Amino acid sequence: MLKTLRNLLLGGKPFNERRRLPPPGSCPNIGASVVKDTFVMKVTEPVSAEFWDWLVLSGWREVRMARNRRKYIRIPASAFGKLARVSSREREVLWSRMFDVMAKHS
């Protein structure tokens, strides 16, 4: 009720629609940026379909950074290659270790 009233008075989309994840697209090209929550990672090598599926299921999406004004924590360029080269079983463990290190430094 309050949300509806706020939207009538202030206009715009409801809050839960503003920050919704964009639908996943096709595999991004080299040089594109992918984001998840507050992290951004540059695509530094070709993306396999299996790796892109893992990224999408993990919540990563390609975004155009030129139009994006949000603040992100940049992940080192080498991280994308490391994640792309490990097996699918080891990828989740590697990402959690990377996340822990980045969380301590930010």
C-alpha cells in the first residue's frame, strides 16, 4: 500500500523493478564488462558456452559501462582468465577465495 502511494506521489518504477537483473544475453566479446552485485570484471579472452552459463547462473550480466554510473569494485584482469581456465568443479571454490581476498582489501 505504501509502495503504491509512494509511486503515485513520486512517480517512476516500483523499487523492486529498478534494480532487477537484466536478462542474460549471448556470450560477451573480449573487452566487454560483466558485473555481479558490486563487482565488475573485464572479459579478457573468448568465453565458452559452459563458462558463460556458469557466469549467468551465478548472477553475472554483461553491461555497457559507458552508460552505467554505478560504483563497482574492479576485479583484476587476470581473474577472468583464471576462472575461465579452471574446471567447473573448481570454479566455485576459486571464486569464493577471490571474493574473500577482495572483501578484506575493500
